[in-house]
Amino acid sequence: MIMKINTLTLGSLVLAVCLVSRSEDSAFRPIFNGKDLSGWYGLNPHSVVKLKDEKKAAALKTMRDEFAKDWKVENGELVNDGHGPYATTEEEFGDIEFLIEYKTVAGADSGIYLRGAPQVQIWDKSQVFDPKKPTRRPHLGSGGLFNNTPDTPGRDPLVVADKPMGEWNSFRIRQIGARTWVWLNDQLVVDGNVMENYWDKTQPLPAKGPIMLQTHGGEIRWRNLQVREIGAEEAKKILAEADAKK
């Protein structure tokens, strides 16, 4: 009888875990349809930040018009040839959990902009560290908040979690306010650190903004892009639990 009760109890726990997992999974929604570039446009914010009025409007239009020249959809993947403006979501996001997979080439240098701000960094970890460029540290791996102040928490990843070049890597990114968590291939590489506002470090990160996929000189492929919005109560709970660990 005891064995039966334990078995039933274990079965109930497994079922409960499965139901919770399914519930969480169902909360995610795709932001790339795997068929075309709908919902995305081209933008390199660095190229227009100092422009104004007609010049800025013209530059923005050109990037939208030229987006499909360097970006395409192939086998359900969003593919960039290493050139052109960044793939930018028409939709803007606040507190979210974001899933994305990528595969790139040797010498890669790319990243994911959150709320329109750089960035969760992507490197080729096999690149040799150049002491003449001390803030560029590809050998430490991908996932760090590269545009934060050097040597601050989260700027470089906690561990090297990149897979060998040519394999698919997966990110799970959580952002609440300016606090950012990054898991690369299921390993925690950024633990709730503040993402600085690159555009104006005296100001907090914007409350909302687009997700942007950077192109930087080498082919990169993206797939399985999914987002889950984080509500106020969940955000409060996550932050409280994170702060309690300090």
C-alpha cells in the first residue's frame, strides 16, 4: 500500500510539473513567422542618431527599403549576409522573457538589442584576445552586456557557454526594468544585472522598445524567436527573489 501511495504521489507531481511547463510554454508567442519578413524592418540606429528632420527621415526610409536586400527567410530561418541594417521588430516590448536560437560563422561579431539598446553580445569564442583592444574579449564567450561599462557586473559572461562554431546556440533572455538575465545553452551567463542605457548613460533604460538583431560582417542565422510578456506581479516576485539571494 505504501508503495502504491508513493507511486501515485510521484505520478501526480510529474503531472503537475508537466501542466506547469505546458502553461509556461503556451504563454510564449512567435515574433518571426518563419515564412517572410512580416513584422520586421531594417534599422541601424547608430547611423541616424545624429541626423535630424528630413535627413533622418530619408535615411530611415532607405533602410526600410533596403532591408530585404540583405535579409531573407530560408528553411524557416531568418538569415543575414553580414551587411545592411539590423532586423528590427515593428512591435515594442517591455518586461519579457525571450527565446532565440542562432548559428553564425568564424570571426562573428553580432548581438541582440533589447528595447532598442545594445546589447547581448555574440562572439566567436575562438578569437584570440588582443591586448591592444582590452575591452573586446571574445575569448570570454557570448551573452554578456557588451555595451555596459567595462568590468561592471554583467558586462562579461559568468562562464563560456558557446557551442562549437557551426552549431546552433540558444538564448533565454529575461528583462525586467533594466535588470537582465541571460542563459546561453541553459547556462546562466548574466545574473540580473542592470543593462545600461547606451544612448544616454545618465538615463535609465527605456520602458519599452524593439528587439533588434545586429548584423556585423558575417552571415548569421536565427530561428525559433519567441516572446512571453512578464506581468507586474510576476516581475515583482522575480525581483524580490533575486534581491533575497544577494
